[in-house]
Amino acid sequence: MISRVRVTEEHHIALARQVVRQMAEEIGFSSRDTCMIVTSVSELASNLYFHATGGGSLLFRRIDGDGAPGIEVVSDDDGPGIADVDLAMRDGYSTSGGLGSGLPGVSRLMDEFRITSRLGSGTRVWGMKWKSGRT
Ligand SMILES: Nc1ncnc2c1ncn2[C@@H]1O[C@H](COP(=O)(O)OP(=O)(O)O)[C@@H](O)[C@H]1O
Ligand SMILES: [Mg+2]
């Protein structure tokens, strides 16, 4: 199970939410976990639209490990990148008058989280959520 959503226009944020919600429900996540996954994707999609010049893409994939299944979320863009990732991960930090709670929120809502960014070449955010709280 794999889906890709390109985010170049504002309405693609809602589309990304819809697509990941359906996948999370198919995997059998609780409504609470589904809500966390959808919220994370919403934040990543809005960052692609508002911060990554030219947008970017989201990938959702079901992962079947030894135990419970999980969902992998990857956000990829060729935008301007983030000068200071540690700073961008701080609650309340925003370069555009936003709430600045998107990235730190995603890192709390997902079970695993990684972000890499290169100034001038883009940003990649990786998140993983396991069914039934497995970490
Ligand atoms: N995909 C991205 N490309 C470039 N910069 C980004 C990207 N995602 C986040 N950022 C930077 O990280 C900051 C923090 O992101 P976030 O926590 O989502 O807050 P907000 O979107 O409200 O500004 C943003 O203000 C922006 O400078
Ligand atoms: Mg944001």
C-alpha cells in the first residue's frame, strides 16, 4: 500500500489529509492515532505549500514489520531548505508569522521522526507511526 500526493496548490493540503486518512483507517489505526497521523500530514503539506518554493511531494506507505503494521510518511521538496533545523524544531519558531508548532508537533505526534535539510537544495521529513503504540 503506497500513495503519493504532490503538493503545489493549497487544496492539495486537504487532498493529502483525505488520502492519508483513508490509508490509516484501512491499516486499522484507532481514531485517535488516525487523527494524529492526519494532523501530522496536514502540517507537512502546509509546510510544502507555504515554505517550499514550488511545493513538494508526500509519500505514504504501509510498513509490515515483525509486530504491528505501521505507516511511513515522507515529505520531500527541492525548496530553499532550512538554515537551522534545530531552531526550526523549536516550539513557536516560524519564519513567516506562523504558529511555529508544525514541525515540533509532528515530531511529538509520530512515533519516530527525522528531518534533514540542505540550504538551497531542499528538505526531507520522515515519520513513522506504529499501530497500537509500538515504538
Ligand atoms: N519544507 C520546508 N522548506 C523550507 N522551510 C521549511 C519547511 N518546513 C518548515 N520550514 C521552516 O521551518 C519553520 C518552522 O516550521 P513549522 O514548525 O511548521 O512552523 P510554521 O509553518 O508555522 O512557520 C518554518 O517557519 C520555515 O521557516
Ligand atoms: Mg508549518
